[in-house]
Amino acid sequence: MSVIAEIIDTLENKVEKLFIKLKSLEKINQDLKVELTKSAQTIQTQHQEIEALKTQYETLKIANTLLGSDDNKRDTKLKINSLIREIDYCIAQLSD
């Protein structure tokens, strides 16, 4: 009977160690989820900053061309023509 008791004690110890390991892994998993969420938020913020900087860059390119730079003249003319078409479309919509 003592052999069975020893086996049961050994099993209880192993199960107890498994529960401790499980709790530890659950904690690590939760920490990783929090870190993943923070990383996703950081990526989203950086993406928004990149888009804002791209817009600023395009605006600066157009302003630079309007000030006399020949580098981006074609792009600026296309942008101005596009804006004029949009304005004409809005005027036509208001007229109807």
C-alpha cells in the first residue's frame, strides 16, 4: 500500500508543479498580449505620423515649386489642374 501512496504523492507533486507552470505561462501570455497591444498602438501612431509627414512633404514640394523651383513644376501644374477641376465640379453642383 505504501507504493501506491508514494505514486499518488508523486502524481500530486507533478500535478501541483504543472498548475504552477500553467499559471506562470498564463501570466507570460497575458504580458505578451499587453505588449502586443501596445506595439499595435505604436505602429498605428507611427503610421498616422508618416501619413501626416507625407502630406506636409507634398505641400512643401508644391510651395517650393510656386516659389520658383523647377524641380517639381509638372507635379504642381497637375495638382493645380486637379484642384481647378474639383472647384469647377463643385460650382456645377451648386448651380444645379
